[in-house]
Amino acid sequence: MKSSVRHVAALAALGGLLSAGTALAEGAKIGALIPLTGGLQSYGEASLDGMTLAIDEVNAAGGVLGGPIEVIVGDTQTKAQAAIDAAKKMVSVDGVVGILGALASGNTIPVATSVSAVDQVPQISNASTAPAITTLEDNDFLFRTVPSDAYQGAVLAGLTDAAGIGSVAVLYINNDYGVGLAESFAAGYGGNITSSAAFEPNKASYRGELQAAAEGDPDALLLIAYPDDGGLLILRQSLEEGFFNRFVVTDGLKTAQLIDDIGAEYMEGVFGTAAGAVDNDASAHFAAAYEAKHGELPPLPYIDSGFDAAMILALAIEKAGSTDGAAIRDALREVTNAPGEPVGPGDFAKAKELIAAGTDIDYQGAAGNHEFDENGDVSGIFEHWAVKDGAIVSVEMIE
């Protein structure tokens, strides 16, 4: 009888530990919400490559909680409902303890409010830039490794002024990303905005929208769009119909498709902004590791911030010593915010030793240092990029 009582007590104690999500678990599952189809398909696989590159480093250093990290990928289709459905499956069926992504703000926001905040699963987006995320009611479960478009819009406005463009028409995709960036640009632009209108994605033609935008003869078209949801078609029809021949664009169109699909001679001089990073040891390690596995690093944003998001989530799981969502969330700022012993890409084994010794760490990543504020936001650096001589080139980095 006494032996049975002790056995039952031991099982009860073990059950309590397991239900609390302690480090008895070996490894962890995390989700990656990636647009493998839809308007941001061009960015999806590259972002996933950045994320899995970080997880490869983590697993090569022994993983977390005594075992490897497994990545569960869900296709958001660049659609809100598809992103929600994928996130719900990750949490309820696959048992992920954290989520990377989504990319589009219009996907990230509903996932955060209906899944992450409700089920207490920390979420880190590497690409969602809408200003609305800052004040979102997410119970502090949504973070991002890119700065808000409240800043990007101001930087782009300054560059447009500096280029001597005295008037623009604005066309923006009708979602949180498009609305927020159009508003922040308008707040900082010193010239004349002759018109500003939303467009719906995936239409067969945008001639009506372009004809209206061309009224008043603005100097240029500011296009806030994704390549495969209408952005490339709008550029092509602008040129074919003679509506515009000068363009300012944003991070959503920083892709080689501008040159490959439209033509280098037509895109020459097009410029825009995107989240950027300074050249340092962290960014150099990331670039070398990416090229060793995947070949040349493409001129796309959010690959390095995807790497950092995955690395930060892994560090937080190790720091929490648990798969409990609230514990991991609370550890996110502990592993990224100063003060602490600096660690970066390639240092996961070192970071684990420091965490085990009770030493504070400060992750300094490939895309920046990622000091999360009370809203889960980071400050950042923006790249002024342009099409020159048939290629996308970096002009300067603006903090």
C-alpha cells in the first residue's frame, strides 16, 4: 500500500511538472506562418530560408530544453483566414509553443488577436510593419523584428522630397499595411499629394484606378503594393497606357521581379525603402551562412529579420526553461534587451552556457539589436534602395 501511494504521488508530481510545461520536455515545436502562395509568395520562401537557417544553428548546438526544435510550416496564402486556420492547427493539433510570422500585417494582426493572445502563444513577425500593431490588444504576445511603418513612411517622404518630386499620386493596397504606410507617408511628405486611393488585389485590370490617379498630372506614382497581388500589373499598365513613367515604391516591391518582369530600362531610377541593417559581424555571419546553404543572398527584405526572429524565439525557450507560453513571452525581452553579455548569430552554444550559468544575455542580430519596447516594437534602420544599371542596389542606410 505504501509503495502504491508513493508511486501515485510520484506520478502526480510528474504530471504537475509536465502540465506546467517544464524543461522535462525534450526540444520544442514552433510554427512558421509563411506565404507560400498569394501576393507575398515572392518573399515567403526566402523568409523561411532565413528562419530555418537559424534553427539549423540552434539544433547543431544541441537544440533547446535538451532536444531539437521542429518547425511546422503553414501557408498563409497571403490571406487572413488562411493564416488564422494555419495558426489554429499549429497550436491545437501540432502543439507549437511559439509562432514566427506572418509576413503581411493583415495576416499577422488577426492571428495575434484570435490565436496568439487567446491561446497564450508568443508570436514574432519578421515582416509585419503596420503602425496598428503598436497599439494592438494582443496581451503582449505579439512582437516584431522590424520597425513600424510609422517610421518607414517618414523616411520615404524625406527621400521623395530630396529627389525633387513635388507631387505624387498614391495607390495603396487595401489592407493594414497599405493604409498605415500611406498615412505615415502623407504625414511627412512636403509636396502635393494629388490623390490617394486604395486598390483591391488580384484584379484583371487597374486602368480605371490609374486614370483617376493620373488626373492633375502628378510628377510620380507612389505605389504601395505586393508583386503578385497587383503591384507588377499596375506598373506594367502605367507604362503601357502612358499614365506614369516615374515611380516611388516601398518594401513590398523590393524584388528582382521589377527588373525581370517589367524590364530594366523601364524601372531604371525607381527607388524605395525597406528595413535594413548595418554591416557588422552579425550581418556578415548571417550572409555567409545563407550563401553557404542557399547560394547568393537575394535582394529581398526580411530574410535576416526572419533569422533573428527564429533565433530570439529559441533563446527565449531556453531562457524560460519551459514550453509555457507566458514564460517564453516574458523571456523574449530578457534575451534581447540590454544589459547583458552580447551574443549573436553563430553563438547559440555560448548563449546556452551563459543562460545555464545565470548570466544575462543581449542578442544582437543580423538585422539589428532588437530592443523590444513595451509594445513588442523595435527601432531600426531603413535602407534607401534603387534600381540602377539593371540591378537593385543599396544607396544608403538611414537610422
